Amino acid sequence: MTSPVPSCPVAIRIQEDDFDIAREIAVLTKSRTDIGAVVSFSGICRADEDSSRIAALTLEHYPGMAEEEIRRHVEESTSRWPLNGVTVIHRVGRFMPGQNIVLVLTASQHRRAAFEAAEFLMDYLKTSAPFWKKEESAAGAGWVEAHARDDEAAARWTRS
Amino acid sequence: MKVKYFAWVRERVGKAEETIEPPATVRTVEELIAWLSGRSEAYAYAFEKPKVIRTAIDHAHVKADAAIAGAREIAFFPPMTGG
């Protein structure tokens, strides 16, 4: 007898409003007894970038494609790891240091799948989901340049 | 077809979107970028380093040699920096 495939609810939201991590975890795990691990990653606007002080950060996105691109990677994550739930929330708008930007929650029976899937999703969010950051500092405003280290982080998940 | 621009590509072009009708000789993303670059200094500046520009056709990433035939919406943007 094969065990039933656990259901894997997926929530993807792009929003200006802040999110409440505890509330999102509660929603993901409500009435579930098959989840043994939830990994939570939150990305936060920080004040220092390459030794310059950041006053604020503006996040722009490509509406429509951003949701679809995140969904494609969430679907790949659920095919690669036995996940019992995924939540991805990406905020857009203008942020001050200390404010939340992104949340990834992955739920699984065991921790390894949840850890790996969360890392996989973040690596692809950074390099493939159509979002762009513009920094404001004392020197003025400028678009953040993509880092080769982020491409390298995403490339290690590529299957030949 | 509809064309969209994001981040500094949008700022350099000076608009977020427009409808264009390239000639039939423009068949690939690479050729479209070259054709757009010839329109004005603003486009030439936006596309001055074509290898840096990323392109999506109908919400999916494509490479420079992708065919544009049948595309409803083509978007040009810099490498992504979200997350």
C-alpha cells in the first residue's frame, strides 16, 4: 500500500503591506499533523551595502511575470522535495532599514527538505524573479547591481 | 506587439511601455534590440550593452536568439536584484 501524497498548499503574494511571520506559519500549519518541520527565511532591508549607508530601498517588479516566475520555481521545489506547504511573500514599494522585504516558508515532514527547498527558492528569487532594487544613500539614488555570487548560488541547483 | 521596460532600462528609454511594429526583417530578440537602439539616443543609451539586457517574452525568460514571432508582450530589463 502506498501512503497518500500529502497535500501541498502554495501561497504566493506580492504586496506592499508588511507580513507577520508567526501568522503566516500558523496559516501554513493549521489543522495539519503531517508537518514536522517549517523553515522560515525573511529578507530584511539593511542599512549597509558595500560600506555605504542606505537611507531607503525601493523595490520594483514586473506584475504578472513575477508571480508566474515564482510559481514556476515553487512547482519545481515541490517536485524535487517532499513538501507539505510553501508560502512566498515578496513586498514591493519603498523600505527603510529594518523593514521586511521577503518571506519564504517551506513545510515538510523532516527538516532537510524544508531547509533545502527554502534555500533553493531564495536563490532563484534573487536571480530569476523580476524584481529590482534601487538604493537611496547620501550619494544619491542608484540601481543595485546583480552579484555574480547570487548567480553562482542559483547555478548549484541546476540538474544536468 | 507590446513592449515593457523595467528599472534603469525604463528610466533610460523614458517610458514604461509602448506598442511597436518592427519590420518583418526583425526576427529575434537580438535583432529587436538592435532595431530599437536605432530609434533614438535614449534607446541607444538603454541598450548600449545588449549583453547585459535580460528579455522576457510573454512572461518567460528567453535568450537573445529567441524568435519574436507571435509574441504578445516583450519585456526588457536589467539583471534581477530582488529577494
